[in-house]
Amino acid sequence: MAGMRQKLLHKILRAYIIFSAAMLLITAPAFYYFTRKWHYAEGDEALLLRLHEFEKFHLSGFHISDIGQWNDWNRDVKIEPKNPLMNKEQFSVETYPNIMENDLEPYRVLRAPIIIEGRDYVLFARVNLLDTMDMVYNMMALYLSILLLLLIGLYGITKNYAFRLWKPFYEVLEELERFEIDKSIPVNFKDSAIEEFHRLKGVAEKLISRNVAIFESQKEFIENAAHELQTPLAVMQAKLDNLFQLQPLTDKEAVALESLSNALSKLNLIHKNLLLLSRLDQDNFTEKQDTSIRELLGEHIEFLKEQATTDKIEIEVDLKDAVQVNCNEVLAEILCSNLLTNALKHNLPGGKIRVSLSGNVLTIENTGIPEALPANILFRRFSKKNPSSQGLGLGLAIAKKIADINHWDLQYQFQNNRHIFSVTF
Amino acid sequence: MGADNFICFLLLPLIQFFFNIHPNLCTMKLLLIEDEPELAGEIINYLSGHGFRCEWAKNLEDALEKVAVFEYDSILLDLMLPDGSGFKVLKELKNQQKTEGVIIISAKESIENIVEGLQSGADDYLTKPFHLPELLARIQALIRRKNFTGSNSLQFNEISIDLLSKEVRVNQNKIELTKREFDLLLFLVGNKRRVLSKQAIAEHLSGDMADLMVSYDFVYAHIKNLKRKLSEAGGEDYIKTVYGIGYKWQA
């Protein structure tokens, strides 16, 4: 589809050119044919006139003995012996040598049966077509040049005038392309004197402002909701911490408190990640510094190894290059830690993790379920397949968001039964 | 009457002097500035068992008044108060040249807020929600920093913990602990007689890396190692497992 797509103006221009070429191809032979036909008709008229002149002024007193002399003195009207096949006037085009220039020239020829002193003869009359053919060619040339001029004119108009005419449209288009709902770049449409473009501008502005308003209110809602949640969560956590002190607890009570505590921890984490996502949307992390990804990974990998011992997961680390990146360190850290945690969370007991850093690419491979994850929803919020699994469904969404903010490329692949996430810084 | 006077004028300065060099052993005065009464109640409940006398200010006005009149060992400050920003308390403390240790307990956890808080004179920052044992550990650490007197050590029966050199001795026998085991020991002793959930311990041990935590199972491994090392050095087994919930330093 993309390959087929063309610019509006090119499309119009192409239509013009195709139409002109078709016109040229169809009309040029027709033009030639008709010009020639009319021209022959002219010649034929002249030849008939000569025939009638001969019949009127010469034939009555003409003798057979005069034929030789007549033919000697007349080059273009001659009397030929009779042709048994000929019983009416016949026109044709024949070529005769030009004695002066030593080549052949076209003639329009008329042969008509006549009777001289009771015997059948043929009157031969001819007119030179050379001059008139020149005229036909000249006219053709003139016609072609007019057509060509017309074409150039159309091209020029389309190129310049139409381009100027459509300029407001392209301006609106560019503004719309530049527009990003999560960035606060103001959209600036120029007004146009043309009514349709004026309307387009109005509609685009309305659409954008409505979307921005919805986006803002949604953002505000998430932020407020997250902050409003914080106090009740804090109260719950504190109450729970104090409840633990009510010893002795029965086994039943202890188990209930334990699951309550686990659920609350999960809730806290979801809440924290939602807050982070809402702050990522607001582009709050503007402070940047030179960050060594290797250094950043080192600390996290130590902690990861500690975590991995329970499930006997083997971690292979190959950090070839330091990879210096100018970015917000906190965000880079969250990205790395989310990917590392992901590799551990969705692993199998006795599985493997491989972390490598070389060039400007961080690759994290892990064993896990033996099938590729759905790449289209993998990085969406709360898109996990198994609702009871350990993940919250936010870690990868956050990682993706951070990668997008920094224009890094976060990719997922499934190869040799391994899930591979790679970040190109 | 005579006895009262004796205590007031002679013993009190002595007691206060004693308090200052051994802050962990005696009652500390703490101001809690927090507008949510439920949360304030729970904090006071937890801390009062550990030698703290807590006063509660539920808004900015109340807080500024208390700060101006009384002296505290430590202040817990919520930044979002109904009648203004908690930053005003920090400013007031600075104006009055008071050196109380301040821990911000806030719902706002943006980097800017933390940096601004610490630059305005706060000593630590804890984001809501938090575990009460974590809060206590932070307060204890802050008070230790503030009352630095050269020998910064903690004694619990036969176990002595040197907070500077991070050395632990059981009956004078030095034992080697990893950094996490040391942190764990300090956390348990600091929260003695309290049941600590696996979550609270795990989050305390992972610190900044709490988000990387996949399970709480690693707590068990550290507890096991710490218990073994303490008992090998001849220490009593103070660490008790509390079914379903976590662990407790039995005193």
C-alpha cells in the first residue's frame, strides 16, 4: 500500500500527462488522416476540373492524329491508349521521377475514359502532391507544438499554482504530524482564505483541543486517584503491621493475615507503578546525565542473583562494553530492573538468564514457557496472559514507555525456546 | 516534697545527660505531624512500645506551635497538610536554628520533592505507604546519627553491635556477617519484641531494589544464616519464627 501512495499533486499531474499523451496518440493519426483526405479531395477536384475543361474546350475538335502532339506539349494531362478494364473515372496516388532533382515525387492521378472520334481512350491527369504534403507535415508539427505547449503550461500551473493553492492543506498536515498528545507542543494552524481549508483548520483545532482536554483529564484522574489511594494504603499497611503484634494468633488468623499482607504488597506495587506511569506521561524526568549502563546493571544483577538462588536459576552475565548513555539515570535504572525482574519472574525452576551488553545493545534472554509471547499486546498495560501469575502486567509497559521517551528501541523475540528482550540505546 | 525537689533539681539533669549519650535506652520525644488520624494512631501505637513518647500535630498551625515551644528528638513530617505545606515546618526549624532530626513521610514521591525536602533540612524521606518497622528503623538510625558520641554501639544481652565498623560480637567473639545479615540483625534488634512480616524484612533488605523483588523467599535464607552464625558463636536463639507471618526478635 505504502509504495502505491502518491502525493496529491503528483496524482493530478499524472492524470494530466496521461490524458495529454492519449489525446496526442489518438488525435495525431486522425489529424494526419483527415488532413490528407481533405487534401486529396482538393486534388481530385482540380483533376476533375481539368477533365471537364478538356471535355468542354478540346474534345469536340480533337482528332486521333492530335494525340502525339498533345502528349508532347502537356506533361500533366495526357491521352493514353484505352484500358479495357476501365469504364469510369479512377483516382490514385502514383510517384513519378523528378527530372530536375532526380528523385520520385508523389502525384494524385486521375484516369478517365474518353472517346475520340468514336474510339476509346483514357485521359490521364495528374497534380503534384509534394507542396501540399509539406503543408500537411507543417500543420502536424504546429499541432504537436501547440499540444506540447499546452502540456508544459498544465505542468507549470499544477506545479506552482496548485502547489500554492494546496499549501494551507500541507501546512495543516505538517502541524498534525508534529502534534503529540503527551507532549505539550502547541499546535499552530495558519488561517486560509479558501473556505475548505479554513474549515479543515477549524475542525482540526477542535479535534485536537478536545483530545488534549480528554487526555489531560485522564492524566489528572490517574494522578489524583494514585495520590488519593496512598493514604488508605498507608493506613492499611500500618494497621496490618500492628495486627501482627496481637500474639498469639491462631493458625487460621495468621494465614489470613499473611494473604492480606501479600495482597497489600501487590497493591502497593501496582499503585507505585501506576504513579510512575502517570508521571512518565507527564514527561517529568527532564534531568539527564551521562549514565553507564554497565555500572547500573552490575548492582541489579547482584540482587537478581540473590533472588535467583531459591529457584536455582542460572544467570550468565557478559557485559562487554560500558555503554555510556545520556539519559535520566532513574529511568534507565527502572528500565533495566524491570527487564531483569521480568526475566526472573517468568522463568522456570532451574532455568537460565543471560544478560549481555555490547555495542549499544542490551540483551536479556530467559527460559520460560515454550512459546512466543504475543508481541502486539506484550507491552500494553495489564496485558498479562495468566491473571494469577506473579507479574503485575505493568513492568513491560513501563519499560516500553521509558524506551519510547528516550527513543531507544525495545524489541522482543522468541528464539531457540528463549524469550529475548533487547534494548538498542 | 523534699524528694520531689531532689529529683527535679539534682537527678533530672543527670538523667538528661544520661539520656543524651544513651538515646536508645530511654524515652525519646517525638513529634508526629500527620493529618490522617487513623495513620497517626497506628504510628503512635507502634512507636510507643519502643521508648518513644509521641506528640501528635494534626495540622500545620498545630505543628508550628509545638515546634516553637518544645524540643523534640525527632519529627515525622507529612508534607501535605490541610492548612498548608509541611515545608513551612522545615523553614521554621531553620529559622529557629533547631537541629531536630526530621523524617518526611509523604505521599508525594517525586524526585524533585525528595530533593527539595532534603535540601530544606529534612534528614530522611519515607514514601507512603510504608511498614511501621521500617519507620522505626529509620528513626533509630536518625537518632544515632544525631547523637553521635564516638562509640556508636548497641548492646543486647551477650550481643554487641558496632554501628560504625559494622562488627558484631557475641560474648566478645567476633562473628563475620554479610552486609545483608548485618542489616537484618539491626532491623530485628531495633524492632525487638515485635513481629516483623516477611514483606517488611524483604523490603528493608532490598532497599532501593525492592521493586526487583520477585519473592520473599530470600529472607528465609538470610534468617537461617544469621541464626546459625549467632548460635555458633554461643549466642542465645532470639529469632523466633511466627507462623505464616514472619519473624520476631524474642527478648
